[in-house]
Amino acid sequence: MRSSIQYALGLALATTMAVSHATTLTIESWRVDDSDLWEDVLIPVFEAEHPDIQVRFSPTSPTEYDSTVNARLQAGTAGDLITCRPFDVSLNLYQEGHLLDLTDMAAMDNFEDFARSAWTTDDGASTFCMPMASVIHGFLYNPEIFAELDLEVPRTEDEFLAVLDTIEQESSYTPLALGTNDQWESNQIVYTNIGPAFWGGEAGRQALLDGSASFTDPEFVAPFEHMARWGEYMGRGYESQTYGDSQNLFSLGRAAIYPTGSWDISYFNQQALFEFDAFPPFRVGDDGQCVISDHTDIGMGINPDSENAEAAKLFLEWLASEGFARLYTNEVTGFFSLSKHEVEVRDPVAAEMINWRQDCDSTIRLNAQIMNRGTPNMEQELWTVGSRVLNGAMTPQEAAERIQNGFSSWYAPQQ
Amino acid sequence: MSIQNPNLRPLNSLATHSVLLAYTLLALFPIVLVVINSFKSRQAIFNEPLAWPTPSSFTLEGYVRILERSDFALYFYNSFVVTIVPLFLVMLFAAMAAWALAEYRFRGNRLMALYLAIGIMIPIRLGTVSILEIIVGLNLVNTLLALILVYTAQGLPLAIFILTEYMRQVPRDLKEAARCDGASEYRIFFQIAVPLTRPALATVAVFTMVPIWNDLWFPLILAPAEHTRTIQLGVQQFIGQYSTDWNSVLSALTLAVMPALILYMFFSRQLIRGLTAGAVK
Amino acid sequence: MRAIRLRPVPWHLLFFLGPAVVIYTLFSAWPLLDTLRLSLYTSAGPGQRVFHGLGNFVTLLTDPHWSAAFWNALWNNTKFFLIHLLVQNPIGLLLAALISLPGLRLARTYRTLIFLPTLLSVVIIGFIWQLILSPLWGVSEGLLEAVGLGHLFSAWLGRESTALITLALISVWQFVGIPLMLLYASLIQVPDELIEAAVVEGASSWRIFWQIKFPLILPTLGLVTILTFVGNFNAFELIYAVKGALGGPNFSTDILGTFFYRTFFGYQSQVGSPTMGAAVASMMFFIILCGVMVYLYVIQRRLHRYDV
């Protein structure tokens, strides 16, 4: 009798130990949209390779992500893996001691310097997040409307404006699906989308950072001047049109052109009532160079309070593998793996966009690095003045002056 | 003897009804709009928002999707628990505290009233990290109890603030009569003050319930786990995935608001009984 | 040696105040006050804070960028409050007065239905009204056209001149039930004898209301006013849901709540500053405290109270 109890106890103990042996990793992320993909596609592949590790994807909506994860990190209740925003937001987390230093991980070698730079300290000494993916900006368009009006895909600024004119005058479609209610579009998918062609991509961005150029120089005012002409092509009452409104306007076939980033592809694959296509931001002048904003957007780091740091590192190594690059790029359509591995993109529009990398120069969003550190913060200033220029409430010159005044008020190289 | 009431004159009555009816329509129109459009396809919502669903535009797609994809019964249960328990605690403790502030003269009375109002004078999110640290210390993360404690603490200041005003309105002669009869302070509170302030208690109960039911922030911070998810959090997650599919969004919003409306309709009978029965005549 | 006379322990006070004070202190007052303390510190490199006296407040009130944002938010907040005071409370009073008329049929139904918007979450309110006012959806434009006022329509939520007023009116629409309920609860407590006596004397409902009922509900009106003040200067959710934490366009809908949120938690690429955020919260606390003190020490003491 006694022995059978002992046996049962021993068995129970063994079971408990077996269960507690399996580690569970929790991923904090803002990618609510992808939660099905993570749970049904990506994580099962990792778990098949590492049967002793279980992974749970725990997303928070993008608007609340930064504040809630920060609070959880401070109180010690955050998950093991933290999805990283690019540049200063994550850099700040690292400096506050909320992200592990990953510099020495061998898997880091799978990424170019430019990919790592979004999650590396200013002196280049430490990298704290494994780069995951970038997004590419450009324009989606409705080929049915283009065919109906006999339009060609525009290559230059003049052609682009001519196309908008034709749509405006010869049809009842809204030429541009864009609103200014939410403000961020005016910077992230307008100014820093069409702008690099004017300011020469990386060269122009670096010139602002080293102080040899200023926002009031013609190459930075010109995109605002271009934007000031968009008002007449945007939908009625665009001042109160939200991002969701714009998406609906385009996906229901009521608007011809939609300035955006590659992340929208998967949404339109589900929702658009027609086959859409994409074209890159226009060149300035016939022999102008095509420049795209190929923005390092998402990475992943480790919470130093995690008790499963070793398992978390295994997970990050898997993130840096060729298998993940292929899986992620093709499953999470519109997010392009940052690793050096060659990946074939199956989605036609995503493939089109990633091909722009061949013909066009690449840069990241103008203000992503360093410029958001002071008060006023350039991201917020660019949202505000960009929207005002689109709304016709501010001239391009005033916009440039306000940005430059704010920037030079705290950035030494500009003083 | 019945008194001729001026309010029953037909003209007055007509004017009164038209004003109230007009405002009722204004209050209901947006809600009705959400509900009818939640039964329509995405394109029909966009093209004819004011139309009733027709056989061709009718769809239950949004409802099917949200019920398939989320554990609505569990969310409802969680929301119900973290609303009802704090509601009861707030009403009881706030009425007691308000009675003390309104009835007894003691040193620091006004200061105490001021202290108890701090909670409505500072943006509550300021205390987020601090509250989370306390909850971590008590080992209550991802429990409904954490939300119950925090919601009770947050509901108290407003309830005390309002109830103090109404406790002051309890007629003095009733209290004095009871004291002369040798009733204890506790009896005076429970048998005189509480029944007499029932209208105000009923009103404050509704004010307390609404922000708790609708809160999104503290579930996100204190109890984001699947098994403690509240309706608002569940709906928010769902909306995050289908943000521009208006059909799904409107269905989710309708489902999120219905339980509260039903609860209110149910309570409002009690509320009216309280209001009429408790009126000081 | 003088004998110390022990005062009896006020058990009843402990009983009545104890539970509320304990729970409230632990889970609300203490966390808030403890965090408010951060307003006296500043960040000295990553993860380190040093005592900074009133430095953050000096920055907030004198630095050109900070002070411009602060005064803008305060001024917008004042407008937001005034609109509630001048629109929400009079409408609430009117509706409460009508519903409390003796013998009114359907009074319960009106009261229940008019209160419904107050039950809705801000996510829903923001979403519905954005749709209704959206030029794309055309609901409000269609309604205006139906009564021949189509030309008045514009993208109200998107214009710098009208966005704040529109949001304030949406908020009024949602919260009018609160003054309605509070005033109604007071109005039905007005003793019948007073009204019956006036009716016998032939007074009109109008006169009865202003000369008998109104003075009696003044304390409640004071309460409603201070609640509106407190609620508005602590408002955040609606503007955040509709316009985001930047309070666009061009910060024209930025109020203290949104200003606090993005300063404390950060927003988009802006990194949050707990110390400056706590300073903003302290200013909000100070402003609301002034209002509440005026109410507790001046208004509440002076207002006539009736005993029957």
C-alpha cells in the first residue's frame, strides 16, 4: 500500500517536473493584425524545431503598445521577447536597462550594418534588437481605373500630376485616397515617401544630420510645395478623413491612387474588390534618380528580467535564419526580411515593391534617426506641418521655417 | 380633493413632449445607426448608411466572425465580475464615508473630504506603474481581484464626493428623533440615511458602473491574460485585427454595448422604484 | 501632575470612514501621490533621477516650446469646459425640469433613453460620430440637405477652427445624462406642498420652476458645475480616440489630458518623460484643486440648504 502511494507520488512529481521543464516564451508585440499568422504559421515551425520551448504571441494595439510595454517592463511583468520599434524608442529602453545587449550573438552577422543601425547605440558599440523586417513606401493604384481613363503609370513628378489632373477632370473617382485627420500619413507616407527623390535620399538625410543642409533649403521645401498641390485631388472633406476611411475609399474602388507603405498589401489582398498594383515614388525631372524609403521598421529584443533568456536567444537565432526570412517575408506580406539571405517573394505586388530596390536608391524615413530626440520632436512637428500644408493652412515656406526653427533650437550641428 | 395641474394643459403637454421626443431621437439615432449597420455588408454600409438592411445587404458575417474567434461568454463573465463587485463595494463604503463627512463634526473633516477627492483630480494613468508594482507585490497580476481592488479604489472618490452632498440633505428632525429614541449611529445610517438617499445612491451606482464597464486601460496593464480578458479588451483586440472592416467593427461594438444596455434597463426599473420611493416628501 | 483626559475613541468614525480610506489610499491616492513626487526630479542619464526642485515647472512655464504647448492645452481645455457649462448643463436642467413635471406621461421612458449615450464607451462614441460626420459617409450631409441646409456642411472634425467645438459637443451629447440624473433626483425631492400651494395661487409652471424649484436645487447645480469642471479638466479619452494624442489639426484639440499622456508615456517616436509628465499632472492637480477648494469652502457653505 505504502509503496503504491510512493509510486503515485513519484509519478506525479515526475510529471510536474516534465511539465515545468518546458519553457514558455511570451512575445510582446504591436502587430495585432498578424496574431493569427504568428500563432498558426510562424510559431508552430519554431516549436517543431524546439519541442521543449513553447511560444505565446501576446499583442497590444499599436497605439497602446509603447506605454503599456514600458509600464510592464518597469514593474517586471513584461514578456520574455520584446518587439522593437526602430531607433530612439528602443534605444531608450536599452539605456534604461530594459533590453539585453545582443552584440555578441553570432546570428547578428546575418544582417548588414544598415539593418542593425536601427537598433544600435550611437557609438556603434552595442546592438540590442535582432532586425526583422523593413517596409517600403510607394503608391498603390487601381489598374481598372487607369485602363478606363487610358492612363500610364507615372514616372516623373510632371507625369504624376498630369495623371491626377486627368482623373480629377475626366471621371468621378477621387484621385488620391488620403486624409489628414490622423496626421501621421502626411509625414510617414507622404513627405518621407516622395521627398527622398528631391533631397537625394541618404545624402540629403546625412546633410541634415551633420548640419550642412537645413530644412529651408530648396530640396527640403520642394516636397512641401508638391504636397500643397494635392489638396484639390484628395476626397471631399479630407481634413476629417481617417486612415481607415482612406483604406475603405481605395478598397471599394472609389479612389484611383493610394500613397502608402508595403504593410497595406495584406489588407488589400483581403479587402480590395479588384486586382491592385503598385508604382514607386516619382522622379524629379526626366533624368532624376528614383529613391525609395525602405524603412527598418521592426526588430526583436530580450527582456533582461526574463528567466528564459537562453530559450529567448534560441528564438532570436531562429529569427535570423534563412528559414524564418523566407517564411516571414511570404506570410507577413509587405514586411521584407532584413537578413542577407536571398528570398523569393511570391505575392505579386510585394515582389514588385521589393524589385524597386534594384533600380532605385534606398533611404530610411528622414527623421527616424536622432531628429526625434529633442523638444520639439521632429516626428510630431512633421506630422503637424505636413497636415497643415495638405490642408492649405500653411505655405511650404512657413512649414520649412517652422521645422528648421524647432530643429535648430536643440540640435547643436544646426545652430 | 384633486388639484388642477397646469402641466396637463394640452398645449404645454404637447410642447413638453416635442422637446423630449426630439432629444430622445438625437440620443438614440447614433446608437440605432450602429446597430442597423452592423447587420449590413461592408459595401452597403458605405453606400447607403441610412438604409435598413435589405435581403441583399443583410449579413451576420461580423457577428459570426467575432463569436467564432473570441470567447465571448468568458469575456462577459469577467466584465460582469469586475464591474458588479466593485460597484457593490463602492456603494457601501462610499455611502458610509459620505455619511461620516456630512454628519459628524471632527477635526480635519474638510481636509479628509479634500483628501478623498484627490483621486478625481489627478489623471489616473499617472499612477499606472505604481499600481502595477503594488499588484506585482501582492502577486495578483492577471487576476480579477487586482481589477476589483483598483476599480473599487477609483470609484470611491467620485461616489463620496457626490453622496456627501446628498447625505447633507437628510432631514435633521428624523435623525434627532431617532437619537432621542436611543438609536445607535449605525442604525441611524442604515435605517434612516440609506433609505432616504436611495435616489442619489441609484444615480451614483450608474455613474460608478459606466467607467468600470468601459475601461480598457487597467485590464491591459493588470490583467491582459486570455483567462482574465474583459469584453472591452476582447473587442479592442478584435477591432485591431479588422480595424477597417466596418461590418466587423460595428458588430463588435454592438456586442460590447448590449450587455451594459441590458443591465441598465434591468436596473433602471429598480432605479425608478428607488427614485420615487425614496423621495423626501 | 495633571491627569490626562483620554478622549473616547470615535469608533463610529473609524467604522464609517475606515474601509473607504484604506482601499482608496492603497490603490489610488498613494500610487498617484507617489508618482506626483517625480515632478520634483529630473533624469540624469539613463535610469537615474536627481532632485530638481521646481525646475520642471520652470521649464513648463518658461521654455518657449513647453510653455506654448502648455498654455495652448490649458486654453483649449477652458473652451472645452465652457462649452459643457453653457450647453450641457442648461440642456440637462431643461430636460430634468421637463421630465420631473408631475403627471407627465412616458417620463420614465424618456429618462431611460436619454441616458443611454452615457453608458457607451468612448471607443464607440468616437467611432460613431466620426462616421456620422464623415463627408465620405455622408450621413450628416444628407440630413442637412434634406432640410435645405446642405451648404452648411463641412469637415468639422478636421478643421482647426471647428474641431474642438465639435468634439466638445459630442462629449456634451454623451454626458448630458449626468446633470440630467443628478438634477432630476433633486427636483423630485422638492416637497409637494410647496408646489401645490403655488398651484392654488395660480402660478404658472414657469414661475413655479424659477421661484420655487430652482432655489431649492441650487446646491445640486453647484455640484453639477464642479463635477463638470473636474471631469473636463481631467478629460482625455474622447479626444485621444478621435484625434490621437497629438490633438490635431495643429494641436487645436490638444487638452491637458492629451498633453499629459504624450509627455508622460511618449507618443510615436517621442520618448516619454515621467518627470515632465508628472509636472504636467501636478499642474492639472493644482488647477482642479483650486476649483474643488472654491466649491468646498465657498460655494457649498453659502448655498442655501433646505430642511423639511
